[in-house]
Amino acid sequence: MSVRGFFAPPDSLQSILEVDKDTKYPAKTKVACTLGPKSRDVPVLEQLLNEGMAIARIDFSWGSKEHHQETLDNLRKAVRHTKKLCGVIMDTQGPEILVMNRGTKPIHLERGAMVALTCNQSAQASAKILPISCPAFDWFDVRPGAPVFIGQYLATGSETTSALLTVNKVTKDTVECTCNNAAILEGLRLTIHFMGTPSKGPILSDSDVDVIKTWGVQNKIDFLSLSFCRGAEDVKTCRKLLDSCGLKSTKILAKIETRLGLSNLSDILPEADGILFSRGHLGVEIDAEKMCRIQKMVLQECNQVGKPVIVTRVLDTMTDTPRPTRAEATDVANLVLDGTDCILLGAETFRGHYPVETVKTTAAICRQAEKAYDSEAFYQSLVEDTTGQEGEWTGTTLESLASSAVRGAVKLNAALIIAFTITGRTAKTLAKYRPPMPILSVVFPRLHTDALKWTFTGEAEAHQIMISRGVFPLLADPSLGGTTEAESMEGSMLSRAIAHATNKQWIKRGDRIVVLQCPRKNEDFNFRESGVVKFITVTDEVLDAAVSTYNTHTTAVQELRPRLFRYQSKKGSFKTEPVLMRVSAEGGERTVTSFPLATIRAEDNMRASSGDEDGLLSADTESDDDAVAVVGMR
């Protein structure tokens, strides 16, 4: 398989220099943010969501469960206020090695100085000895002459906060090294990286297992990032633990950050739900001149099988400055052209001084790069790779329908693709073919019962498809029709989706829409058709039907709310009043009513789920000692 490029040159340089007037579409490439001291307050989180943050990363290599719970609670408040969905990645520490017992002052290392690394964690860290979080050095095949990297967040090494050591002597509990450059070791954490020698320790540390079983289960995490993934067995081990904890719906992102993980990528891909390409760690082990080719190969392999891929370390200088370098801006653009689904910001939003500006800048660069992405060439290459030597189709039925939908959308110059899904597979398969238009994915709920209470699924599935390039989820509302009345629900939700897209100014009168409905096995919860691709022209009748459904829906919500969501607590029942709002449409605006979920108080233990900025979606109610949610459906 050869590495391909998908760059579509513009009509002229002058067209690029002109002011960009087409800003109605958000960037299809998603932006993920690592939340930390500079980005955990509700006002900042609201700004990050409004600027384009689609995924939040919670890094458990530092901080307590209580601290991260407060951060997540703040994120939920920001989601309710902004009406913007946001997925959550829980990042494990894995076999990562940290410097222990550090004081409050920075540690100054001099070039040529001798530094000892010790497993004696009771020692005090200093310029002469550094205790590390490793029980024994037999975890690593450390030999004299081997390089060792130490620093904050495993940065590039161009700054003064990281150092490169060379091993001189290895004993049972100590590794004696020479420091090759002067450095000032400071920051929240210092990482030790034995280059070229993968850890033999367990893929999940004891602390990882503890936080998964407690914090992870409590918060029903969307993604788990498996740090230092070495092979398929590591993913299977993690999957077994998640399943045993009741987190079967949690997706696993295999973090590729060592030579071993890179070598086993083809084995990891079938087992993992996505790839997190950690360029910071890999940049320490891989020669700089080879990183470009490796990056293209990794992204292409992920694109080939339709697995979402996230890339790290992009705008490092924006940790301290309000603008990126030209090299960094070009790097982000090239990642988009190479096929990344999501850009992960680390220190830029974790401890940086300009977290909001960084997200805004990243999204703007992605939007510009997407204008130069040759979707047609990528589509053709993918179809060729899915076609056998004799021209027969080797893909699945779902891939056949998805590729047909994308092909039809391109041929008709459609403005939007609408996809109905329950598990998210339909939307992710569409994203695999990289259509040039956005994908509005309507996520339908499933009703489950354990004979004691009813629960709906759908929120996690909506969060998880947000990681895929070009997919924007919209939660379907059960009040739009009974789950056994498939045709009725489909029609009303299609109109609701069109109203949503119209309000976003994604479509207007005369535009064409492609609707994808894939075959389903369970007719009790899904459409009765076997699978079809539909083409719709947005006419006045279509717009009127969409607005009519919008108003009918709000009336139904008003009537059903006392029956569906009777809420009792020590504080009393909650109330939310309908408000008028304007929906933009060709030829003017129409007035509709809505129920903004922001009126539901955070202290009422209500967790609002909304993929619709208009606030027309249901609330997910949780029970505790002070609140009891009673759900009843006829």
C-alpha cells in the first residue's frame, strides 16, 4: 500500500487571500482538549465548547479523583449552558515512569553532571539522584550507552525543561547516567523515558484499575485512552476489565507512543476502537527525519479501516504565546490533509495561558486545510482498495450503502448528509469515505430495563461519534413518535433534522440532501426498511413540514413532560418554561417554540443531554438519595 496525498489546489492564490465569507460550516476535523488548571472553570469551558471543543481529555497521570470529578462536573454544567455535546476521554497512566519526591523548587541539571536514577522511592529528588515510580529496573532492558529522556510532558527537547541522559552503569536498584545538556526540571510532573526499551510491566497500573472501577464506572466514560499500548493483547486486557466493570459501551483508544506499539499497529487496529497517535513520545524514539513518513503511514492505515485517529502535539508554542509558529500552523494543516479525525491539544489547554485562543486557532486552520482536501481522490482510492482484482466489491453491506450515499452526495453537490443510527456505526462508516459536506447523524435511543427501572441509551453513542471527522450528532427524541411506529418516527425526525440544519444555516431552499438509512435487525426499535439511500430537495414544502414538526414536537414535550419526567426531591419539582425563538429559512424567518434545558438547575442532580443548540432534547435523569426520577411510558 503506497502513501498517497490528497491535496486539491485552489483556483488562485488571490482566492485564498480574500476574506473568508463562508463560515457557516464548522471544521469537520474535531478538536480535543486536555483539561487542567487553566481550563477547568465553567466560564472557560463554555468558551472552549463555543470555539469548537468536541472532546475533553481527563488525564489521570496526575491529580486526585476528587479534583477530576470537579472538573467533569464543571464540564457538564458548561454543556448544559451551551447546549453543545462533548465526549470525555479518560487517559490512563499505564507503565509511564515519573520522578517522585520532588520538592517545591526546580531541579537544575548541568551538562556533563552525573545523575543517578533509583527505584528507592523514599529518596529525595535532587540534581544528583532522582527516585522514579518503577519497582525494579528489570521492567526495562537498560544497558550502558542507552539514551534516557527526562522532562515535562516529553517535549521536543528544544526548550530548557527536558534533558537527555546517557546510561553509564546499571545495578539492581540504580542506573547511573551522564547529563548531555543543561536543563531546569520543573512543572506538575516529570516523565522518565527509557528510549527503545518498552516496559515489561502491566499495561494498567494498580491506580489505573482503581480509577476505572470507581471514577470511570461512576461517570460512564465515553473513551479510555490506553497509554503505551504495545500490542493487541494490551487492548484485550483493557477490554476485559471494562466489560467486567459494566463499561461495555466504553470505547478504547490505543495510544501509540513507542516503537513496539508502532510495529504492532496492524494487530492493534482490529482490536481497538480508535488510535491516539502520540507524537511527543514517538518523537523521542524515532529519528526526526522519519516522522513525516511514519505519520502518513499511520494515518493512512487508520483511514483504510475506518478507525478514527487522534494526533497530539501541534501548537506547543501557544502554551505561552497567543499565536502559533508558521511551522506549527502548517503542521496542523498537513495533519488534516493526511487524514486525521481529531487534533488533541495537551499543554496548550492544560496549563497554557491561551486555551480558548488555541482552540479557535486550531479550528480555523483545520477549516482552511479542509478546503484544500481532495475528497474525490480519497474516495476513489478507498473504493479501489475495497475492490478485488476482478472488480468485485469486498466491503460490507453497510460500506456499500455508505459509499453510495457519499458518491451520490458528491454527484448531486448535496449540502448535507443525514444518517439515522443507533450504535453510531452508520455515521462512522460514512465518515470513513470523507464526504466534503457535513454528516448530521440522528442518534436514536434504545430503551432498556432491569425490571426495576428504565434507562435510555444514545448519549454515549452520540459522544463517541463526535470523534469522527465530519460527523455532527443530533439526539432523537422519543416524544416524536413511538419506537414501534418506525415510519412515523423516521418522518418526524427527518423533518426535525432538516429544521436543525436550516437553523444552523447548513442548508437553504433549493439545496439537496442525501439521507442514509441502513438495514436493522431489531424492528422493535428501528426502521422496518432493509436499507436505503434517499435524495431530497429542500423546497418550501419541506421547510414548512420541518417547522411544523418543530412546533408539534414542542407541544408534545409540554404534554408528555409531566408523564415522562416526574421529578421529586427535597427541593421540590423542577419547571421549565417554553420560549419563542426564530428559525432562519429561505425567504425570511419563522417563529417556533422551544424548551431550553439551561433552565434546569445544576443543583437538581439533572444531567442534560443535548446535541441540539436549540435545546429541544430530553433530559437524562439520575437517581440518588435526594432525588428520585420516575419514568413512565404508555
